Amino acid sequence: MIDVRAEVSFRRRSYNGSRSGTTRTFRVVGVWNEESEKYHLYVTNLPATDYSASDIAQLYRARWEVELLFKELKSTYNLDQMPTSNPVVVEALILVALISLVVSRVLLDLLREIVDQDATLDDGEGSSRIPPRRWSRVFSRYGGLILQRIAAWLGYDPPEENLLELLLAAAIDPNSHRQSLIEDVQHGVFVRELA
């Protein structure tokens, strides 16, 4: 275990043409990791009187998990893409992302149990063979199919629509009679409107 105080000097960003520097004292905590056989180092301003080195390691581990959850919410569940400024819609989109994350994690736990119990799937690493970020992409890709299976299991009938009709209705452009921007430029319409 390492628990020392260290002075760190750094230069601030330029402001009004001048750039200043300063020195700060931080606490550096190192906790030995048996698995990687390395120290995990943490730089913090949390006092040793309130937080032990192992507390710091646990806090930063939890903080890292929260960071990974937000990264997953943004990259997989589109939390970073809010196509509206309407607060009610924004709240609904946030709730949908959170519900998706919770359902994803429940299914991840179930799959990990299956891997841990099935000797043919377990290569000694067990459930670590299904990393959360990889699983979130799989869940997102097959979400529609998962939802259909859950709905069928709950007794809901599948939609009666013909798949071909659904695909055509979604794929055919309702504005196909309009000229595209490229066609407008090719025919000079766009240039005339600018003049």
C-alpha cells in the first residue's frame, strides 16, 4: 500500500495573454492489484483522516463504474442524442435509456449465470467472458427480437402485419416525386434561387 503526499506543478491555460503556473499538494494512493501484479495509483485531494487507502480505491472503482455506465448510456442507448428541447420528451428519452440499461443488465446477469453453470461455455474465466460494453451492443442489435420473445412469453400475439408490407412502408420515400438537392444543382435551380 502506498499513501503519500506529492507536490504537482502545472501551468494554467493562457488568459488575457498571460499564462501563470501553480503548485498544489495532492495525496497519492497506491493499492496493489494481485491480478495485474501492479499498483493502481490514485491522485486525490481526499484527506487521509477521513478516507483510508482502501476507501480511496473503492471510491475510484465505483466512480469508474459510473463513468462506464454513462459512456454506455451515451454510445449504445443514445442518451447523447436528444432530438428535441421539449423537457417532457427529454425526460421520456432518458427514462427509456435507463429502462433499457436495467433490462440489459438483468439479461446480462442471466447469461453470466448460464456461462458459469455450463462447463462447455466456461473456459475458466467464467462470466468475465461477457463484458458489459460488448453485451450492451449485442442487446441493442437484437433488442427487437428480444422484445418479441418476451412479449410472446407474456402471452401477447405477434403483430399481424406482413413483414414485406412493413419493410416497404418504411423504405419507400413519401417525397420521391421531389427533386433531390443534387438534381436541383445539376439543373441550375439551386443556383438561380441564390442569385
